[in-house]
Amino acid sequence: MGRLVDGKWVKTSIVTSDREGRYDRIPRTFRKIIGHKSPYPAESGRYHLYISYACPWAHRTMIYRHLKGLNDHISFSVVHPDMLELGWTFEKYKDGIGGDDLYGLSFLHQLYQKAQKDISTSVTVPVLWDKKTETIVNNESSEIIRIFNEAFNELTENKVDYYPEKLKNEIDELNELIYENINNGVYLCGFAQNQNSYDEAVTKLFKSLDHLELRLEGQKFLFGEEITEADLRLIPTLLRFDLVYFTHFKCNIKRIKDYKNLSRYTLDLYKVKAICETTNFDHIKRHYYYSHEIINPKRIIPQGP
């Protein structure tokens, strides 16, 4: 594992911590948008998405790509589930998935170097790439899904809005809780550097899951009967929870399976074609147990569940 410093790959841990030993996620580097007032207009075939099937942040972008009818307009490439000394690679996995379909690169960090030769950054997925200018438009998943939600509507004639005007403030408020305590919270547990930071993170995680369990009593999704952005940001984490976070990240107070409403909710969302068809449990399990040497130094992959 490592990162780019002044355009050169430096082998180092990707786990950065604050003074109290809490995992401190590095902000994303590329934050441009696609649209009428942007140098990046909505055009069919112009953009390419780089993802990992293992990564929950990349997963949400693939769900949106499917839901918003963008499969024929935005191509994509998949990295290998192992993230080792040279970061994400384009080596093909045992299922034949993998490879850089645009440039034939070997490593994802080479794509970042192509975008900016002297860049200093962590090398993450997802990456939304512009084929025309050969640069990265955006690598922040929460912004990519907003782009997909509305930027290509005229092209696809898909006007389904997962971030409706009347619910924006409420969705933003719930997103903040979900991100801080659940999406990122599982990483705060897994990458904690001491007992206090772990205890703090795991307490907030399960307090938030308990809150969502109560919220889902008597309603199908987080905001009623219709799926919103909040659901689509939460589900990648829930789908990985019992499989890897429960054991690997020590999020083991309860499983999602042990929650009546959250388990029903997870199964209901998994029935959605865009979610089911973009979920690859083998890649998920392989990545977490094999890549995180600081947590699993022998890289032993458990057989179940």
C-alpha cells in the first residue's frame, strides 16, 4: 500500500490517524462536476468509471450508473480486489474481471499520474475519468452519485430523482449521521490505533444502527416507500457488514442479521436489480481479509459465511 507524493509512488500505510489514534480519512483530490456550467458537459461515451467491486464507495457509484440508465453511456474498468504494496492493480482476478480498458495500465496510481504528473494524493476508487481531456473529473463518491443523479437526465430521459428537493435537508442530515458513524464508522473501528478510539467508534456505530432500526419500524425505506440517496449510501455498508466488518473490523456487538428491521431492509434493497447485479461478495471478502495486512498479517481468508 502507499500513496503518491510529488508524482512518485511511496510505499506506506494507507491508514492515517489523528493524535488520539482515530482513523483519519484523507480528503479526495478531484472535485469537479459535469453539467452545462462545467467544462465537462454531459456526453454519451465521454466518461469512464474506475471501480473496485470490493469498495463500498465505488459500489454506490455503480448502483447509480445502473439505476439512472447510464450503462450504455459511461464505460467502466475494475481493479483487482487485492490492494498491496503498489496499491490497486489492473491484474485480472480469478473470475476474469479486471484490466484497464482505456490505456492498458498496470496500476491505478498510473492513471492519477496521467491526470497530473506531480500530484500528491491517496489513490482511491471510484474515479470518474474524462476520455476527451484525459484527466480525472471527480474521485469523491458522494459527488459522483449526485452527478449521475441529474447531469445526464436529458441524455437518458431518466428523470428519477433520488435527491428530491423537498427532502434535501433531511437527506443531508441523515447522510451525515450515516457517513460519520456507519459508512466511515466501520473503518474507525477497524483501523483504530488504541482501545479508547475503538470503543468510541464502536459505540457510535451501534447507537446509529439502533437508531435506524427504530426509524425503519413501519416503513420500507429510510424516507418511506421510495428509495432515496440516503438508502443508496447506506446499503453498500450493510451488504458488507456481516461478511467482513463484523469480524475483520471488530464490529461484533450485533450482526445486521440480528436486527429485525435492518435485515429486512437490507434484503429488500438487495432485490433491486441495480444493487444485486453490482454486488460481488467474493471480491468484497477477498479484498478486506487479504489486503489489510496490519489487521490480518497472515492474510488468512475465512471460509464462512
